Amino acid sequence: MSATPTPPPTAPADVVTDAATAAAHKDSLIEYPSRFPVKVMGVMADGFVHALTAIAQEFDPSFDASTIELRPSAKGNYIGVTLTITATSREQLDGMYRALAANPMVKVVL
């Protein structure tokens, strides 16, 4: 008489998701939520800082535009912008980096 093995019990979907989220947070060097500076270098142009502010507010509704730091280049052709957001997840940061990099005025996102 051969016994068929009993399959292991499966966890509910929300438990699996929570475990996956916990594992992703454990692998991250960033502790969420935390204040996180995003540095952007781009062309000195009208509307550039406003466009970056809109992206920051899209990904962090509590973003405070008064915390923006600006550093113009020596010749005034480029500007460095630091946006300090409240990072809540890796997915949020990845999405924001993608949105910033997609802006044609942006040259570098760090």
C-alpha cells in the first residue's frame, strides 16, 4: 500500500504578500519610512524645478517644496536640485527615479 504524500498547507495570499514585503524590506539598506534625498542634475530652464516638484509630490504627497536645495553650475547652464522625500518603499523610490529620468530636461538622477 503506497501512501500519497500530503501537500504542505498553503498560506493565505495576504500572509505571502506580507512575508514578501518583509523580505524585501530586510534586504534593503534603507529603513522605511525615512527621509531620503534625491539629487537631480538638469538643464537650467524655466519650469525645471516646478516639474521636479510635481514629480516629488506625485510620489510623496507630503513633500514640502520649501526643503528643495538648488545649486547652479559655475556657468549657469545646469542646476543641481535636491528633493528630500519621505521614502516609504523601494517601489516608491524606483517609480520616482524612473519618472525623474524620463523628464527630457533631466541629465542625471542620484
